[in-house]
Amino acid sequence: MSETPRSRETGGDTSTGLPQRRTGLAFAHTPHRSDGRTPQTPRGARQPDPGGRPGTTPPVPGRPAIFRAALCALLFALTTWQVLVSGPLLAPDARLSRALVRAVPDPVTERLADLGNVPVALPVLLLALCYALWRGDRRGAAAAALAMAVVPALIVPLKEWTARPGPLEPWAAGYYPSGHTATALVAYAGAALLVRPYTRGPWPTVLAALLTGLTAAGLILRGFHWPLDVLASLLLCAPLLIGVRWAVGRSRA
């Protein structure tokens, strides 16, 4: 039987024409360039942080954050306009308040509303500020402190301007927006933003949301504020917290 050129080619060299097996699993996931430069992909450009964990891109004030802040400001302007002109939005607000006020015993709701007191909420933020400074996050700590300082500068003039009466005290004025809600939101959420980068799990954010929600519920159920007062404070302070989140991200970049 004569030997064909094909049989001579395959029989003389067993190292050609056969696929070579890759060793290890990293080859299947690590991009390479023939010129030795860093791959132009997020995975290839990512560097580990000082703790040895995979680094992440810090948050930047991009369009989504700006849009969220602008939307909150627009909704706050809408609710304020309704309060000033006694618009149709106040009717369902009053009905909801009448349905909820005193639905829970006063001693319980008063304790919940007290979570928004400055002597209760401010020490939580101060502890978080000290911890952030100890970890070297000066930018985030400064942003959180500034947000807390801005709260009374915004709330007090708005209370005097709108002069809205309370659910249980129609002869009084200065209930819009809710100062207790604003204090609770900025203090607890600001503390969570400062502590969150150094903890495992979302528990700081969950705890801040719970404390703020309990404060808001206590204020509405006890009749200290209309529901719209509480909602307006949340909308007003949301852009401040977006700024704090951006500052915390920048400090860790």
C-alpha cells in the first residue's frame, strides 16, 4: 500500500494541526493584548483596592443622579405650590390624615416622633462623622455635616412662608414642611452613607430607612404633621443626600 502525501504529513509531525489544551482557568476570563498594553475593557482596567478586594468605579454625579435630584426638586415645588394656593391636593391629604390620626395609641406614636428630635438624631450623625474622619473620609464627612447644617436654613423660612396650620391645631401655623422628618432623614441616612463603605451588607441603609420611616409614621399618626408635610421634607432633603453620596464616592476614588 503506497503512502499518500496526507499520511506522510500527519505521520511525520504530530505537533501540528492538533489543538493545544489550555492549563488553568484564568485564560478563559483574562483578556490579553498582543502589544502588552492594558485591555480597553472595564474588567481589564479594574485594579484591586488596598484591602485586596476587586476595585469598583466610584459613583459620579452623572445624569441619573442629576435627574433624581431635579425630579425631587420639581415635586417639592409642586407640593409647596399646592400648600400656598390651597390647591386640590390638600383635600386627599386631609382625608388621609383624618383616617390615620390616633389610629395608634399616643404614647407609642409620640416615642416614634421623638426619633426626629435633634438630641436623638444628631448624636447618631456625629458618631458617624467621627468614624468617617478616623477612616480618612474628610470629603464625605464634610458633605454630611454641611447637609445637616443646611436643613434648618431651608426648613425655617419655608415654615414661615407657607404658614400651614396643623391637623390638630388649626389656630397654629408653621407645619410645612416637617422639620422632624428632615432631621431624621439627613441624620440617619447621612450616617448610613458614611458607614456603609466599611461594612458588610446593606444593614446601615436598611436601619436608616427604618428609623426615618418610624419617625414619619409617628408624626402622621400622632397628628403632629399632615402626610404632605412629611412627603415634602423627604423630597426637599433627597438632593442633599445625593450630594453626600457623591462626596463619599469621590473620597474613595
